[in-house]
Amino acid sequence: MRNSTATRPAPSAPRAISPVWPEGLWEPTAYVSSIVRLSDGVSSLIGTAGLIRINGAFVQQFFDFLDCPNVMYQGSLTVEKRSDQQYEIEFRDVSFRYPGSESYALRHVNMKFRVG
């Protein structure tokens, strides 16, 4: 006759007790996570709006600079077309002084340039 204890499986090791979580327990965690993300987004939006306001003054100064009128002469000088390609540029009795200055930087200057 066989021993009945020999054929019986050995008792298993005791299991660790694991808590059983109710199904709705993770929902508050998801809500809190969503609120934190929303808070971070609103904070970032407010910070960006502040930077736009601060930099707006600099952008306005830049646009004001770009809108300065051009005081340089905007005309055209006609050039005589010559078949021999010999051109001359001549300055006669040219004088120049800087704005606000009493003395001349150039006075009664005559120059002739030959091109070609």
C-alpha cells in the first residue's frame, strides 16, 4: 500500500497579500494629471504673452525705422550712348561742407574722369 502523503503535491508557498483596487480608483489620478497639464499649458501661454508684450516695443521701433522716408535723390541720369565707348564724368567748381559745419571739406574742386 502506498503512502498517501507521498503522492499529494507539496503545499505551495504562502502568497503575498495583494490589495484589490476598486476600478474607479485610477480616475482621480487621471483628473489630477489632466489638471496639472492644463495648469502648465496656461502658465506657458501667459509667459509667452508676456514675452510678446515686452518684445512688441522693440518690434515697433524696428518698423518705425523701416518706415523712415528715403531722403536720397531718386532720379535717373541719362547716359549718352556712344559708339566709341569713351565716356567722361566731370565735376566743375564743386564745394561741400558737412551739415552744421562752417568750414568746407571740399572747396572749388574740379575733376574729370575718362572711362573707356
